[in-house]
Amino acid sequence: MSIESALIMAVALAALAASPGPAVLAIVGAAMSGGFRSTSPLIMGIVLGDILFLVSAIVGLWYVAESLGAFFVIVKIAGGSYLIWVGVRLLIAPGADATLPKQVGATTTIRSIASGLGITLANPKAILFYLGFLPTFIDLSAMTFFDALVAVMAVSFVISSVLAAYAYAGAQARRMLGGGRNARNLRRVSGVVMVGAGTAVIARA
């Protein structure tokens, strides 16, 4: 893979990640509710989904999708359900300080990662990108192991960087509006955003 191809892929990935969608909504909602650090497992899951699509495109997306079709659907539904559950908790919690579950338990972290993975697997833009657009500027059949490694690193860096920027913006909004009634309203907005993102994921499963 040439440097030019890698740069084109990086720019296209950045545009894909930055475009509004369930991933951006979920990241912003999580950051507004639980702060910047709480978004790490969610971002990890989203990036994992992109890497899975990339590897699938290299080895044959149709074959992998057919072989693991049921698994894809299960992950999508589980991830979307978790987002909805978190959103409902934020909406019905009585206290002004209610936030996302703190990312200290392995179970919660795994749920967040699975939720992020489900968001990517249910994203038609990601499917279109890796199945249709990616092969137009990268010869997947001629990729070496080193090329694939570079592509995985590029996907990980670009997607996580863009989503981290959204998370930072959401966390800044949380700091500016934190306290009293603003905190309660912010929690409700975050809850609606998370429920909306989860519903979008399940609807596309």
C-alpha cells in the first residue's frame, strides 16, 4: 500500500467518523453524562468494529458476513440494548448527580465495548465504506501483512482520534453546564441521546 493510498484512506476514514450518526451521538451522550474518561470503552468497541470490517474486507467480507451473520446480529442488538438501558437510567434517576455507570468493573467495560462494536456493525456507512469505497483505492488482493498492519493502525488512530475529539467536546459541555438544574437537564439530554443511539443500532440490526 502506497503512502498516497494510506493518506486517502485516512482522510476518508476521518470524514466517515466525523459525520453525525449513532456513534457520534453515543460518544457525546456518554461524555456529557460521565465525562471524557467514561467514553474510552465505547470508543474501543467502535474502533474494534472498524478493524473487524477492515479485516473482513481483506479476507472476503461476504464470506465472513455469511459465516458470522447471526453473531453480528446478536452483537448489534446487545450493544443497542445496553445504550438504551443506560439512557433510561439517566432519564429516570432521581438524583442530579446520576451519571453513566463508572468504568471500574470488567462487566461494565465489556458491555460498553460490545455496545460500541454493535454501533459499528449496524452502521451502513461503515459497511459501504469497507465494501465499496475501500477497494477503489486499495488493491485488497495485493495487500501484504505489513500493508494490513499499517491499515489497522491507521483505522485505530484516525477513528479513535475523531471520536475522542467529540468526547472532549461533550465533556467540556458537561463542565460548563454542571450543577443544579443544569446538571439534571444535561442528564436528561444525555439519556435521550443514548436511547436514540441505541434505538438506531437495533433498528439497523
